[in-house]
Amino acid sequence: MGKAQHFQLTILSDFSNLGAVADFITHAAGESGLDESASYNAQMAVDEAVTNVIEHAYHGRQDGQIFISCESDDDEFIIVIQDYGKPFDFNKVPKPRVKGPLARRSIGGLGVFFMKKLMDKVEFSSSADRGNRVRMVKRIR
Amino acid sequence: MSAQTPVIVHPQGRMDAARAPALEQELRQQLAHGHHRLIVDLSKTTYISSNGLRVLLAAHKTAQQDGGSLKLCCLSPRLLEIFEMAGFDQIFEIYEDRNAAENAFAKVGG
């Protein structure tokens, strides 16, 4: 209680690292006081975010670096995901159609949809020289 | 047995972007062999990402085009929450256990 905490993980842009990312987030979230449900939601949001980075910023290349950091205080658990792949505008990702019959469902954009649903705040920034950055916040309690 | 008998697929662990392709391959193989009545038992699936959901959706669409369907069973409350969030509970038939899913196929003349 009351202690600021900081956790960091750097991975290469390979899908086989997603399990390690999930373990890292679950550990950091638990240490930061998130309950099991909030922790599960945070690991899912990060899984979707890192998957997007591998697919859209690094286009499946497996040697790109992805930096993940978590910070927490009494009120918030903050996750920042940084990459130096191709600039990618998350705000232009189309919204998926999550209602209606099967034939009319569009599935693109579901990852970003989940990130926004599962976290309290999601911010994207991107530039040619600074890469892509996703900042997500989950309130504690 | 015949293509009428539902085939059960039982993915285990995390169904993320690393593991979804294996599930996709398995479902595609079943469909290619004429098994268009599929039950995906998620009792051992601890997590499913949008990639995993996409795989299930694509297989369901193909199965339906062939006159069958893909039904789901044994979701944990957490998985069910994810399905509901994406509105997937509206497009998949979701059953509590395998028997219920099998019975659902039997009822429609399977």
C-alpha cells in the first residue's frame, strides 16, 4: 500500500513471446494490487496491443524490439508499450461490427475494441522518429 | 463415422496469436474432410484473444455454408464474458457441456 512500483520487460516481436508477456503483466498487476478480474483484463489488453505491434508495426518481422513497462501507485496501474516499427495510427482502426447476423460481422479492429473495453483509459501516439506508443490505465479498486 | 456425427475439437491453454494458427489448421482440416458439424470444447482453454475468436468465426461461417455449424461448450465465466463483450454469444450456440452440444446437433436431424 502506498508504494510506487515499476516493472519492465523487453521482448522481440515474435508471437511466441506472448505467453511471457501475459505472465509478466499478471505478476505486475498482482503486485500492484489489482484483483484477479482486473489483472486478467489488463493482460488481455496488453496481449491485443502487442499482437497489433507485431502485425502492423513490424509486419510479422521477429527481430523488432517491444518495450513494456508498468507503473503503479495507490490508484492506478499504468502500462506503456513502445515499439520502433512502422508508424501505425491506432485511431484509424475501423470499429468492428459486434452486433447483427454472422454474415454481416466485421472482425477487423476487434483487438483495439477489447483494449478500450477492458481498460479505463487507452491513448495512442505515433511518429516516424519515435515509433508507436500505447499507454493504458487500469484503476485500482 | 459419417459427416453427420459432430467432431469435437479440444484446444488447450492460451488461444492467442501464437496458438490460434494451430486451432485454425485443425478446424480447416475437419471442414476439408466434410466434418461440418463441429463442437469446440473450451474447458481447457484459459484465454482467447481476438485472433482466436477470428478463427472460430471463420470456421463457423464455412461450416454454415456447408449446412452445418460450429457450437461451443464448457466456457469458463471469464471466457463467456469475452464472448459477450464482442457479441459472439449472439452468433455462436454456447452450451454448458459436451452432451448438451451433441444433443443440439441430434435435435436438428444430425
